[in-house]
Amino acid sequence: MNWAQMANLAASGLVALASLVFAIAYHLHAPWWSTEVGRHLMTFTLAIGALGAYTIAITIWPDGTAASVLRAARTVLMLVIAALVVQRIHMVLRAQHRGALLGARPPHDQPGPPPSA
């Protein structure tokens, strides 16, 4: 294995580990399942972590039946990630639309005119 493959393996392991740590912390400390954004964050993070885990697994088993199964799983995983990005686009557009409707009011963090005495 050359240095580029080892670096890819290490980075993929880091992605998988970081995703797992996030998922555990988020599960233990937030009701992520109760909102669309929470479910999206959890699913997207786990999907990206699974992509990192795939890279590790395909490096260990590059040939044979295991590799064929892994490659099929990767295709499904990429479709899931694409669907999550589409969901993210939809959520952003909806949030921007809500912001446009609420835009008539001044934001809470910007001062308005001074109160009349």
C-alpha cells in the first residue's frame, strides 16, 4: 500500500469515527428524532460515516464476493446521500420562504427606532 492509499484509509477512518462519535453524542443529548432537521442531521452524518467505513472495508476486501456486496452497498449509500442533499435543498428553500414571509418584521438582534417618551 502506498502513502496515498494509507492517507486515504486514515482519513476515511477519521470520517467514520467522527461520524460515530457525533451520532452517539447527538443521540444521548438531543431529541434528534423529533424534528426534520434533527433526523436529517443524524441520517446525513451516519451516511457520510458509512462512506468512510466503506473505504476501509473495500481496502481490506478488494476482491471477491465481499467486494461485490460492498460495491452494491456503496451504490445504495450514494443514492441515499443524493436523496439527503435533495431533502436539504428543500429544507433550505422552505426556510428561505418562511424568512421572506417574516421579513416584514425587523430581526430581533437589530435595534429599531428608539421608544417614544
